Amino acid sequence: MIRLSPSLALGLALTLALLATPLAAQEVDETAPAIAAVLDEARAECAAEAAAGGPKPRLEMETGAMTWTDLDGDGPPNDLVIDFNRIMCSATYSLWHGSGGSRLVFVLNGEIARTWTGGTWRVTEYGGQPLILIGRHGTYCDSYGARGCVQAILADGAGFSTVIAGARPLEEGG
């Protein structure tokens, strides 16, 4: 059995407590050009749904509506994903939502934004670089709506890169 002095035990306990404390979430800078444009547009669309004489609609954001991550591999999580699957307009909850999911806005460094429609997303790694995966409506994969379909997107300092549907004929054979 190892015996620790009281001061060493206290120091170890405080160190472990600090390591177990979650870090504060990064604040969303809504004034960054691309982020401000996305949120201002959403607020305007929501406000347009107001019933005559009714209360002013507002955006309702669930946990996960805005997520900081590293989309382009440039280091710390300084890119933002705005997931409209988790953002509602209080006037009509179906404003941005359909069977194929909702808007997913990927913002690089607060400046470059690109929007796709999908139900789910995640960032994984491919060849040492972050790779964005989006769960899409099955019709994007030349199938029926409920069939699984995934789109892969690479991001770098210049923007986003993905296969463009219909740009080339589908490959045949194996």
C-alpha cells in the first residue's frame, strides 16, 4: 500500500478535480460575417411567419444547434456547424424541416459558409484530413428517400470540395 503525505494527497485530489471539470463552450461570435448572415436570414424568415397581430416569432435553439469543430484541419476548433435540425421558429416548427432533414451550414473561420440539406452530420478523418459526412435524402444517391445516403465533403482554407451529382456518368462494373 502506498501512503501519501496529506499535502501531496490534497494536491493530487485538486489536480484530478481540475482535469475532470468540463471546459467552457466556445462562445458563438454572431458578428462574424458568415455567421451573422446565416442567423440574420433565419431570423427574417422566422419573422415573416408571424400571424397578424400575434406575438413576434423567435428562433428556438436546442443543444447542438451550433457546434464548434475543426472542419479544415488548421488546428483548434474554430469552424462552426449551424444545424437547423435543432433550430425551430416559434411560429411554425416545420419552417426548415422536411423528410430529407434540414439546413446544415458549415462555416470556415467565421468567413466562408456553405449550406447542404441533411438529417445528420459528423466530422471524421480521411488521409489525415478532416472529412465531413452528411446523411442525405436517398434521392441524392439515385434511390428512394428513406434509403441511406451519405455525402463526403472536404474543407480547406479556400472553401469546400465534394462530388457534384450529374457531373460525370456513373461508373459501371467493378
